[in-house]
Amino acid sequence: MSPEAAARDLAAEVLRKAGDDDLGAWTRSILDRALERAGEAARQTVPGSAAPLPAERHATGIVAGAAGRDGTAEVLIFTSLSAPAESWRQWARDAARTGSPLVLRGVGVGGLPATANRIRERLGGAEAGVAIDPRLFRLFGVERVPAVVVVPGGVPPCRSRGCADDAAPPHDRIAGNIGLIAALEAIADEGAVGRDVARRQLERLRKERQP
């Protein structure tokens, strides 16, 4: 089965399990962008390289599509549905303003439909992208959420199965429920590699927050 076909099968299964029409519409725009990138990644695979699995291409595409960028997002916000609702909504609003995806470790109690409904409720109308990707938690060593990771140039595709043997790309990480502005300010001031990205996103966020 081709990578494109495998990715489309995965998308169909997600939408089938989601069930209701509204949820299908909510997920479809992200999945469609992911499928485009899955096909492109398959065509660009270099012969002889350690290519990611089709599902890994698909998951990377979700992060890319959720961020609304040509490449993968340079700012990732790691969170959990166990976080307080109002805090989660503020992170979601700022994530939408900067095009930064919210990343969850996995599907919660009740499976995919229940998790997707909880995400939709928590978004509160914010147009933030959400990815469920435990590989990113593992890749960046995220143990505590909320956490913000700034990765100049974005996250490269997995070179080993599930990114298990991959080294994390150069990045800056900060954890704590301090809000996206404070997190980006800290990285802009003291980051090792992400200062320029953080400053650029801070400027964007402050403009978007202006009345």
C-alpha cells in the first residue's frame, strides 16, 4: 500500500470513529492538509534513506497543517486536557494567534470521539490546531505541561521508527503555566537557539492581541 493510501485510510478511520457531522467537519480540514503533505513527503523521499512510516508522515503533516505553514511549526505548545479549562482556553487563543499547534500526549478516557469533543469544548471557538502525538513528547523530553518548545526551522520527519532513536533538533524549551507571551519572552531573552523565532512570534502575538 502506498504512503498516500495508508494516510487516507487512517484519515477515513478517524472520521468514521468521530461519528457526528460537526466533529467530522472539525477534523476534516486538518486531515486534508495532512494528506496533502503525506503525499508530498512520499514523493520527496530520498532512495536509501531511513524514511518515516506512512502514519508518521501523516502525524507530522497534522502538526504542519494545524500551524497553517508550508513547513512544520517552529513553536509547539504541549498541554493536557487535565489542565484548568480557562487556562487551556487562553493557551488556545494565543496558539491560534501565532499559528502554533497544541500538542497532546494521547487519546483520553472514552477514546477518540470523547477526546475530540473535549478538545472542541476547550477550544471555545479558538481556531487553534491540535495534534495528538506522543512522539513529540518523547523527542523533546517533555514531562511537565504546559510547555513551550521553540524549534527554529521546524520539526524534521522521524528518521527512526516512532522517532525512538532520533536526537532532538536544536530547540529551547520552557515549562510552566505562565502563558505564551511570558514563555516566548523568556526564550527571546535567554534562549540558546530560538531567540529570533520567539521575538518574531512575540511581535505577531502582541499585534493580534491589540483591540
